[in-house]
Amino acid sequence: MDSGAPSGRARGRARGRQRGGPVEQSRRPGAPAEVAPVPPPPTQQQEPPAVSGRASHRGGARGEPRPGDGALVEQMAAAGIGDQGSRRRAIGSSTEPNLRPSNMPSKVGTMGTPCQVISNFFKIESNPNWCLYQYHIDYSPNIESIGMRKAMLGDHRQSLLGQNYLFDGMGLYMAKRLEQEETEVYSKRKSDDAKIRINIKRVAELRIASGAGEADAKLIQVFNILFRRALSMIGMQQVGRHYFDQQQAVKVERHKLEIWPGFQTAIRSFDGGIMLQCDVSHKILRIDTVLDLMHDISQRSRQDFHGACSKVVIGAIVMTRYNNKTYPVDDIDWDQNPSSSFKKKDGTSMTFADYYKATYDIVIRDLKQPLLLSQPSKRDIKAGRTMALLLVPELCTMTGLMDETRSNFQVMKDIAVHTRISPMNRAERFEKFIKRLNGDDKVSQMMADWGLRFSNKLVNFSARVLPKETIMQKDAKLDFLPHEAEWAKAARGKPMLSSVNLTRWLLVVSRYDKDLATSALNALQRVAPPLGMQIKNPLVIEIPDDRTNTYLQAIRENLSADVQLVMVIVSNDRKDRYDAIKKLLCVDNAVPSQVIVSRTLKKQAMVMSVMTKVAVQLNCKLGGEAWSTAIPLDHTMIVGIDTYHDSAQKGRSVAGFVASTSGQRRCTKYFSCVSFHHVHQELLHSIEVMFNSALNAYHGIHGQLPERIMIYRDGVGEGQLPIVKEHEVAQFLSVIRRLGEDYRPKVTFTVVTKRVNARFFQSTARDLVNPNPGTVIDHEVTNPQRWDFYLISQSVRQGTVTPTAYNILYDTSGLPADRMQVLAYRLCHMYYNWPGTIRVPAPCQYAHKLAFLVGQSLHKEPHLALADKLYFL
């Protein structure tokens, strides 16, 4: 990575900033609103403030009805434990899709050294011969209202059903077996005293041992409903999708932050059975309100208050403290304030201030503050909420961390004290949590009534540690400690695998940093020869100031066709300057570049180390190779794909596509390209074009097409796997078919997932520790409907290591599980920005770097002449 590249965790907030650009006039919160430079959104009638929350259709508590919503009788009608309203989808309405390749071998490998691991899963235990009974409910005459259905069935709790059952409007689920297969009862409709016949027919008996499929899908959903009820019983609060313990919140007063500890939990079907998966989670909130933040901004940005507020607030996620619901901020409505009125459905008007007083007994202090606007998501629209929500900044708290905060080392260090948890402490939290759950009288009684309980012990099973890999350079094989998985010391002073001499290049530096540049150049020319690389003196261009245009003009005036590389030393990490330099050299021209922030050169003791890393980067950007591992497959192309959001255009994403062209049992040289597509849109046409280009590049080098193609797709969420298998795999195969009947390469398509909640620990005589790099888990906690495995490829010195999940969706290679696992591990050794293993195969990481550069800085396709170089490192 360029030493001057942006810190780079540009999230959705960066996308939101583009919608709230600078404005001509500003006003502070509470000031008169004569000027409204930012027009309100084009909705004529907007809903009142969020009462039930953005996800109310998923069953969130509503508190008081929203004005104009009408009666909520149907949604509030309770009919058993876990009923959360009529909008919940039917129990068991969707089953786990079978994503196993049709010719899949056994997914359990045998290579490596066996070891025992403990994982963050608890088994669901039940009474002997336990069974969940499913009944179908019919009403005669038919009742359309789900709320009325539930209420009428609820009339028979005491006499027939008991207190513990779940009813979704059609299907009834309970652990109690009614004596008759078919039972009839009657209820009276309150509106007209009509007698309604209710037919209860037993249709299925669901058992835990039934295996993955429709039965398990229903069991899992029932278990999750019960589990969420149990979490509420012990005082956990749902914020977003996860549960947190507000009573255990930790305040970091120094930074105006509050950390809520909590858990990410889910009950699912695994190869070892139905289990509860549980991981530690933290919700980070600001102690002050959004209004307080806006006041702070007004003190710092008097000239452009609106623009400064938009940059910070738009795109952020806020939480309303009165109901613990979270909302994305899509805009700021400067024309409205708490004194503004909205129309209810009955035609009457009410101010926002009056609404909050009547509903929550909250008195809004600043009646002239603007309102935050949150547009409905697709799920909201599908659930019937089509209007935007208006939120009061005084009642909202920012969640997460701003980019400014993330770049503050001291803040992140203070937060890590509470969030970075060792394996031993994490396991203790899990066991303490499950004991708290099982020890609660209400939870114990509820679970006993259903004949269920959670095991008190984390699951323990066998795993394997893959053999240590051999790292090869030009004249040496590097030796390193397997548990460290890092070879910087071993590679010191040894020639790289192949080197490109740097003889014609530019060094651009401002006069303020000239001495630092001279020191860095001397260090670079000293460390390069032992690495097998000769670096001649550059053309040094000293500029009078550090303005962006001055840098660009100096580069343009001195750039010629024979320049191999441009190095730029900048005084700080200003994003606009970095972006402009990269656009000039990666889009308008085809010249690799290296941007270095001068502060990285100020510590003389570190200059040699920094310039050694720079030398390796320069060599790779010029087309050289740093090191290699053996890839035991001939004529193989390895593809990495990842996506990144384009910060310059809302709703647009960048796909980075990187394909190896080495072909000689190596994965060291690559072809790269990008494509743009809209969010939520499959990469259909783009994949075909990029894959075709990669095949042409491979053919141009070797005179033949690859015999084997291994594709690693990153950036895919858990719920997107079926879509990827249906659409993206098909596009690769379509390109291959069009190349003729004689071309039938062996193809493997694997999805790589970094965001997983599984955690694994190894037990020592005194402690629980992170497993060694190379640990692979392919049974017990894997998915029975997939060819999947977990791989721990990196070494972590602090906190708990996060494994990477691999899902093989398509395969005609005929390779056994062992070779798939070993190949993935070897590729994790091949990322040239770090002399050690990383979390994902190197082609995926290269694709991410490429997509990040384009999405954050270039916003256009890079110059084609750079496609055969790792210029994006």
C-alpha cells in the first residue's frame, strides 16, 4: 500500500457525503431558518418521527401507535410465546438451499497434524424422544385478518393448547401432542358475535435428528424465536440485529464514547447438529447527541456549516435512545424543525415537539434544529413503509466511529482495551453468558415447558494443522517459525524471485521535505542491491509548495515515455491530493507511482525498514516478483474478485478482477481490470468481459488457454450465495462454452467470506490460545448443505483470531478436499505487501486493493497499459 494512501476505511458515510455538498450560506443549530440552501426531499407528506423503528416490520416493539397509523390490533394480538406481529413470515417458509457441487467428494480432509479445538457453539439438548408437533389451522367461515386468527385461537389456551405455542396465522407449533389428530373448537367473533369453527389438524412431527431440510428449517426458526424471548427475559436489548446489555455499558469519557457489550447469536443446523452459535459483539455510541456534534461543528466551520455537517452526519447510522432503534441518515432537512407540523391520516396536524411529548414525555429543548431524514430501505418498502422518516438530532446518537476517530491512534487504543478480547476471556464470556441464560428462573421454566435446554459447555472437536509452506526466492528457501507465519527477517538481504531495475524515474518533493527525501533516497539505494534490484538516481523535482496543482504541474512537465515510475513525497495524507496524483498517473497516463507521507520518514531508526518495504513494492509495481510458493497445478489460472463501493457516486460499486498469468506452477504475475455496476445488481455482463480479457492475456503469454481455472470470489454476504451460484458461475461457464467444444478446462468457484462469527481456541496447560496458522476445520461446525471449511491462515498476537470461511459452489476439478484446503492456504502466502500470511488468498486481496483504489480515488477505469502490473499495491 502506498505510504500516503488514505487510511482507507471509507464506508457508506463517504457515499453519503456526495449528496450533501457545500452550500453558499450556513446557520448554526437553533439559529433562524431564513436560508435553506439544501432543498427538502421531494416527498409531499412525510411520516412522523420513528416510533417503532426502521425494522418494525420485523417485529420490533412499537410503544405508542404512530399518529395516522390507525389501530394496531392485528399486529399487537398475541398468540403465544414469540409472536411478534402479523408481518413475521411463516415459520419454515424458507429452507436452507443446497449449495453442494453435484459431484462433491468428501469435504473432510486428512492432511496435517491433528489437534483439539474449542469453538463458540453450544448444543441444543432435549428430552428423550422430544418432538415438535406441527398443526394446520383452518377457520370456517374464513378469517382474513391474522390478528383475529391469533386472538380467536388464543381463546383456547387454558382449555386446550396451554401457554407455550407458536402460531404464524396458518401453522401451529408446540411440544404438546393433542390427543386427536384432528380437533375442532369454536370461538365467537367480537364484531358480530358470529360463531367461528377452528379446525386443528396435526400434519407433522419434527425431531432434532431429522437432518437438514424442511423439518430443520422449521425447528431452527422456532428455536430462534424462543431464544430471542429468552434474551429479553434476562434484560438484553435488541439494537439492530444483535442483542446488547446496556446495564454493562462502559463509558470512555475522554473520547465521549460509550461501549455496549453484547452478543451476535443464531441457532442453525451444522454437521454436528442444531447448535447455538454465539460471539461477542460491541456497539459503540457517542455519549453526546447529534445536535451536540452539530454545535461543535458550527464552532469549527463557521463559513460552511451546512457542508461540514453533511460530511459528518449524512451516511452515518444514528440510534434513537427512546427506543434503541437505528437508522441511516440520508439527508438533513434544513427547512423543517421540531416546531414543524405533519399531517396524520385522520387529516389533523401535529408538531414533532408535541408528538414526542405526548408519546414519550420528552420535551425537545431546541425547537429550531433541523431534522434528519432517513429514507425507507427496500425491505421497508416491501413491508409497506414508503415514506421517509424525520428524526430529531437532539434525540439521536451517532453509532460506530467516524473516519477522524479511526485515524486517531489513542482513541483506537483506548477502545481496544474493551473490545479486543483474548481467547481465554472470550471463552469465559461465552460460558458466563450461557450460565446466566440457563440460570434465569423464567428462562429455565420456559425452556423446560418446551422440553429444551442449552448445553453449558462449548463444543470440543478435532481439527488439523496443515504442513508449513516453503517460501522461495531467487537463490534461497526461507525458513520461518510456523506459529508466527512471517518471514521478514528471513528475507532480509536476500534477492527477490525476479527483479526489475529502476533506471529512469521521478522523485517529486516539496522544499519543506527535501532533507527527508534525500535521506529516504539514500536508504532506498542501500537496501535495494541486496534484494537484487538496482535503483539509479532519480530526476528530483523540488516544488515550492505542497498544493495539489503544483504537484500535478511538476509531474506533467517532466513525464516522458521512458519514465518507469513516479515517487511523490507529500506533507500529509490529504485525500484530494492523493486522488489527483493517482488519477494523473493511473488513468491519464500509464505510470506506476508511489506516494509517501513525509512523517513516515521522520524516525531515522525506522527509515531503513520503511524503505526496504518500499523497495519490494516498487519491484512488484514494475512487474517483478518478490517470492513464491509451489502451486502444484500445471497451466492454471487463479482468479480473485472483490467489490468496493464507489465513493463518488451513490449506488455504484467497483468490481476488481485479478487473474494470474504465470502458468508455471506459480501465482506471481497477474492481469487486472475493473468494471462498474450498480449496487444490488449482479456482475453479469461485467464478468464475461473481464474473464474474456484475462483469457486473452493468458493466451498472449503462453500461446494456449489455461487447463484449470480456480476462482476465488470475495465480497459476498451469506444470503447472496445462491444468487452468486446461479448467475456469476453461469457467466464464467458461458464464456468457456463460446470458446469452442474442444476447450473444457476444469473449473472451481469458491466464495471467500471474512465476516464470520465462528471462533476457535486451542487449549494449553494454562490457557486457551489462538490456533496456529494453517488450522483447518471441515466438520462439526460446518454447514451440511455446503462444501465448506474454515481456515485460519494468519497469526494474531492480540485478541482472538478470526477464521476465513470457504464455500466451494462449483467444481469440476476432481481435486480432493485436502488439495483444495492446501491450495487456499498457499495462496495466503502470496501477498507482496506483507512478508507473511494474510486472511484471504492473495488474488482476492489484490482484487480488493484494485477495487479500493478505483472506488476511492480514480472513479474511472485505469489505463490498459497497467493491466499486467501490480500498480495498485
